[in-house]
Amino acid sequence: MISNQILQNTIDGLKGITRADFCVIDTEGKVLATTFSDADSYVNPALAFAASPADSQVVQGCQFFKVFDDHQLEYVLLVYGDSDDVYLLGKMAGFQLQSLLVAYKERFDKDNFIKNLLLDNLLLVDIYNRAKKLHIETEVRRVVYIIETGRGKDGNELEKVRSLFGTKTHDFVTAVDEKNIIVVKELTGNEIASDVQKTADVIQNLFKSCDAYIAYGTVVREIKDVSRSYKEARMALDVGKIFFEEKHVIAYSALGIGRLIYQLPIPLCKMFIREIFDGKSPDEFDEETLTTINKFFENNLNVSETSRQLYIHRNTLVYRLDKLQKSTGLDLRVFEDAITFKIALMVVKYMKYMETLDY
């Protein structure tokens, strides 16, 4: 459960303090960490000691100790030397390793609880009972972030995020699949929406080199609602890729009408496009027409401002809009027609995105 690197750092630290050499061997005879070179020669004696009823023993000039995890033998600890001082150092080092096991086991239990909480795998009564046992507050404000790094999730990326939130013991960093890293962040009483956004920006800066996408849900006040914030964040991640490609940080609250379109069944979308455009697709227009349409929407249907930004005469823009009206039956200068056309463009974008997922 404890990584070899943590074990090595621990005994290196102990050696630095005590000037004694240490070695940790597992119950299968694998040397996990050591501060002296000939540790392999002690593997067989360590296995024999593990099978014996003794709690400590001197073998080949080394003190052997057993380190247990909940009455289950986890490690054999070796301390080089056989004096009374070495025995005392071994007992202290063994206690340190046992404390690490307890800490990592609690972290594992919390991580497992958070994963099941996010995935809605717990009954309501189990949520509160387990939270109480794990000393997790149930009525505090929390928000869920999802981080998609643009490449396969590995331990380094997970630890990178954990290091960002490591000093905050009430925050949780985990993963429920191979693609995304999840942060469940506890908010203080004075943190507002802008602070939630700032945290997302900080995470994004951490992964600037690998084109990461960060999405987050709404703030919830009870632990039972954390899964809702997670689902919102997942939706924000998908909808953001469809309708907000230029944004690398997206909030569920900023999805707008894209959130509704994302939940439409594909057959209904196809029927809508067929009925509005008589079987044609609004994205089949030439680049000039599409640029005109998009710029017109960007400027809130303002003819003068749109013609200015396109560097064309106002009458030229009016001509293009009239031409579009003849081919589609929709006048973009009329609010209802503009809304219909805008939704149609978004629906087509959504359908194309869903098609890419099928391949």
C-alpha cells in the first residue's frame, strides 16, 4: 500500500537522524527499500524469520523486526547491528512504519469512499455512516472539478494534482476512470464563484503544456449531493468540447442552451434539421456565408457593427442576409428566426460530435 519511494525516503530520513542502516523486505522476499548494499543476502533469513513466532531476532549481525498491518504481517524490518541501541532504533523505526501503514490505509479508505460517492454506489444511510467513521464533514460547501489532461492518466499527473491540494486535508483527489482526474474541493465560508473559477485556472496552468481541459459543477452544501456536482462537471466537459472549443476551463453554469441540446436524442435532432431546412444542413453554406452568420450573431444582430467588422458595406451585408432568407426561409434580422438558426447550427455541431464518438 505504501510506495517503495515513500519507504526509501523514510529509512533514508531515519538513517540521517540515527546514522544506522535499515532495510525493508516484504513477506515474499522482495527488498523494498534499503540503505546498505548487501541487503539481498538477508532475504532468506528474513523469510525464515517471518515464518517464525518471534517478534524480533538477531541474524547475521542484524536485528530483525516484524511490522504488522491490523495483525497481518506486512514487512520485515532490518537494522544493521545487534546492540541494545540498535534494538531501540528498530522498535522506533517499526513504530514509524506501522504509523505510515495506518495513515495510508485511512487514505485508501477515504479514496474508496469518495469514488463510490461520486458514482452513486452508496445508499443515503451508508454515506453518512461511513463519512462519520472516516471523520469527513457532511454539511460543508464542496465543488467537483474534472481534469482531462489530453493524454493517458498516469501516477505522475495524479500526484501533481495531489501536491497542489496536499496541504488541504479536507480536499480529495482521485480518479474513477483512465481518462480523468477528479478533485472534490471543500470551500470556506467566504469563497465565492470567482474563487472557484480561480482554482480551475490554477489547475489548468499546472497542465498548460499538455492541453488540459478543466470542468466543474455547481457548489453543493451536503455530502450526498457531491455526486450531482460530479455529473454536472462531466456534462460540462463534454458540452464544452462541442460548443466552447476555445475554452480550456468551463463551468456547468456557463453551458447555456448547449446543456439542453446535449440531452436531445439524435433522431429528434435529425428531424428538427429536416423540418427547418427541408433536408439541408445549415453548415453546408460557403465559408463567406458562415462567416457572415457567425459575425452577425457575435454582434447581437447589429447590422451596422457587423458590416464594420467584416469591412463590407451595409448594403452588401443586407444583400447576403436577403440571399440567406431566400434559401432557408429564415430572416436573421428577426429575433425568432435568428434563434432558430442559431439552435440549428448548435444541433448540427452536436450531431457531428456524436458521430465522431461512434468511430
